[in-house]
Amino acid sequence: KAATECEQKAAKVANVASTSKLLPARNTLLEASKKMKQEKSNLDELQSRFTAAKDAALEEHQAEVKQLEEAKAQAYMEQCIGKATEAVKAAEATIQEVAEKSKDCSVEFMKDMPAADME
């Protein structure tokens, strides 16, 4: 806004004859306008660099979040596999135990045994 106002004033003053009393003000306004344009250019460049840095930081953050989620999923998977392995081993041990006990029982002995005792 200030740069626009400076340019308008400079244009207005530029139309005045060079012998005018406003000539020193014209030169001052032209100089101020030039400085404002330079500052605006610097701000635009800074904003561009800031936006690029922000985008890079956001991308890095998203990559870290994805890596953490994958690590959590891997840990959960390993935990589930461990529990499943333990359950299979317990089932195999139970089967082995039942098989050993069944060797000692004869068919005739089991026929006479009440159903409650078979459990």
C-alpha cells in the first residue's frame, strides 16, 4: 500500500516542471519508491524461502509419522505372532498329553467309565 502511494505521489510530482519548488520532493519520493520496491522484492523472496522450508519440514514430519506407524505395526505383528506361536505350542503339548494318557486306557475300561470322568 505504501509503495503504491509513493508511486502515485511520484507520478504526480513528476508532472511538475523541473523548475518547480517541488523538485527536491520529487527526487526524494522517487528514491523512497525505489527503496520500497527493493524491500518488497526482498520480502517476496523471503516469503518464498519460508514457504519452501515449511513445505520441506511438513514433508519430513509426514515421513517420520509414516515410519513410526510402520514400526508400531511391525511390533504389533510380532506380538501377535508370538501369542499365536505360544497357543500352538500349548495345543501341541495338550495333544501330546492326551495321547500319552490314552495309551494307558483300554477301550473296555473307557466303556465302563462315566462320561463326567472322561472329561
